[in-house]
Amino acid sequence: MFQNVKEFIERYPASSPKIRKYENYIEFYESLFSKFRNQDIRVLEIGVQHGGSLELWKALTTPSSQIVGLDILPQTKQHEDERVKIFVGDQGDESFLSDVSSKTGIFDIIIDDGSHIPFHQKITFEKFFFENLRDGGVYVVEDCHTSYWRDYGGGLRKSGSFIEFSKTLIDEINAWHGQRIKNEASKYTKSIRSIQFESSMVIFEKAPMVAPRNIDIGVETIDVKTLPVTGSMGNIMNRLRKIEFLRSLVRRSPTLWRLMSKQIGRSRSKTPES
């Protein structure tokens, strides 16, 4: 049954299976699992090793919840019990991931605490996020600091790292607003509701997404398109503002924006109070 995560950690016996998590992870999981309080859920964890995290997930879920673990070490089978099922194989083996995917079904929470190799993190995400995470579910990738470590094939802004891959998905979830035909929206655009970045973690929320509807209600109190600019430059600015190309230049140039803003400010100061 759900327990307070911090209390669980504080009371965790030193002789119990090892748990190794950054402090901010603990705070995040407190919030995540509280959303599923008193619900029977299914959790998939890639990388169980000593089994300590399995004990944490059991403490945070109902007795009827199911937990599936995936690890490369055969010894991790010892962690199986009536609530936990372990699959043994290589996270970098796509055929193994496909086999697990087909046998395990749908999960509410998926946690990648496996090899921490960016390539493995990416192929695991591509498989399990789309095929095994339910709508409304959460996919967590831990220890993304390895995206910055050369020993793991990473580096600051290194192409191919999981962090850089995740950054590209920010553009995908905003594709509805870009210079793109809406029916070209990708599978990421249509499936990722949100991406949350924390220290060494990336969290994805899944939901069926469509182009957001712009809510436009109420009465306009100021006609900003025809509002005249007065002063010595007023006539010129009123003519130039009708040219979209020039309006675009002003939006992109801090210098031009300041000049326009200053002129509008002068016009405002000269406008009689009503």
C-alpha cells in the first residue's frame, strides 16, 4: 500500500536490497505514485539489479498491482515473487525488447534505470513508450547525466545522446504551431502530451494529441491593428506597420522593437485622458 517515500527511505533497513537514487528522484516519485494512490496499476522497470527499487515500487502500490522487471543479469530472477515478474536479457537487443513488449502488455508507469547508455535509452523508449504505455501513463528515464559522459558515448550537446534526442521532441510536440502541414505531424506529436526535464531525468506523459483549438471569445477593447501612432514619426509608422515584411523585421530585431516601443510610448503620453 502507498507509503510516504521519504519515510520509506528513512526506515529502510540497511540489510535490505540496495536502493540507489538521487534525492530529486525520491521527491519526483512521491508525486508520481501519489496520483495512482489506491489504484491497481502495472509498473515496468528496466534495470532492477539488486532489487531495492522493486521494494520501493511495491511499497508505493496496492497489493494487487503488478511489477515487471527487465535486467541483463540472470541472478535478478531471485527477485521474483507473487507481484514481480523478471525478464532476463540485453536492453540493447531490439529483438529481446520486442519479445518482452509482446508478452507483458500495457503499463501505467515505465521506468528506465537500465544500462544508462544513450543508444539503449532511445531504442527502449521507441519500443515501450508507443507499444506498452497506456494513454495517461508516464515514462521515466533516469540517470540521463550519462548523456554528458564520454565513457557512455555522450558529451555536451553531443548528437545521438538521449538528452539531445529529448530536446528534438520538444519541437515535435509543438509541431502544430510550426511551418508544417498539420497532417505531417509525427507519431511523437500525436502521442506525447508533455516532456518534463529534471536533474538527470526526463519524464514523458502519454496522451492522444490533436491540434490545439484556439479559444477566442469576448469583445476586443482595443483595435491594435488600426490604433494610430502619433508624433513626428506617426504618419510614417502608420504606413510601414501595414507591411508584413517590416512587421516581421521589428519582431526579430531588438533595436527596431525598442524604436517602435519608444514611439508608441510617446504617442500614449500625448493621448488625452478620457
